[in-house]
Amino acid sequence: MIKKFEKAEEAFLVLTLVLMVALIFGQVVGRYVFSNAPSWTEEMARYIHIFQVWIGASYAVKLREHIRVEAFITQFKGLPRKILETITLVIWFIMALFLAYFGTDLVLSSITNGQVTPAMQLPMWIPFLAIPLGGAGMCIRLIQQLVKIWQGDYEMHKGGDLPA
């Protein structure tokens, strides 16, 4: 199940990147060659990018590619390091849960308000859906990291590992 989620996440990011590049290319060709470009392509590319950022944030948690300062935490080994890493992940998890919860609230209120996008007339809840999806994805990834830390087989950074 988790492997399918990971592959779906990667496939989504690659396919949406290809689609976004095609839409922007079409927009540029339409604007500069034909002096007329459909407005929906720019809006669609923008919303695709929003989903890429939020889903990509979840994927970056999996790869441990988020920016972090390690000068302090690398001074610790063993149990103290596990405890510090756990505290960090719990704080991050609370923030991601906050995003997922209030992002869901935003989606539900957008459904109630009936707001639509300007060019495509899509329900606005569709672009807003990226926020709770990204937040929930980060929560899942952070739980996975926490388990790895306490199993003792989790690489903390390139070239190093967390001693058990």
C-alpha cells in the first residue's frame, strides 16, 4: 500500500510537470506567434503548480530534502539524538496537521460559498484541495520518519547514520 502511494506521488509530480510545461509552452506560442492565447492555460498551469508544491512538500519530507540546520543536532548521538529528532518531528507534525485541518476547513467553506476560478470556472475548492492533501501527506511521511528514527536504521544525512 505504501509503495503504491510513493509511486503514485512520484508519477503525479512527473506527469503534472510535463502537463504544466506543455500548457506554458502553448501559452507562449499562442501569445507570440498568434497574438492570442487562451486564458485558461495560464490559470490551469498556476493551479497545477500549486498542487506540485504541496504534494512535492510531502515528497520532500520522504527524501529528507527540506532545508534544516544541522549544526546543533549533529553534536548528539544515540538516545539524545533520537529524542531531539523526535521533538523536531512532533513540532513539524503539529504544523502539518494544522495545515491539513484548516486546509480541509477552507475546502469545505469554499464548497459552501460556491466560489469559482476566473477563467475556467472550476469550483475553487479544487485548487484549495492541495493544502489539506499536502498537509496530510506530510503527516504520513513524518510518522514514517519517526518510526525509522526509533528503529535505529534511519539515515539522518548523507554519509551518516543514527546510531542505535
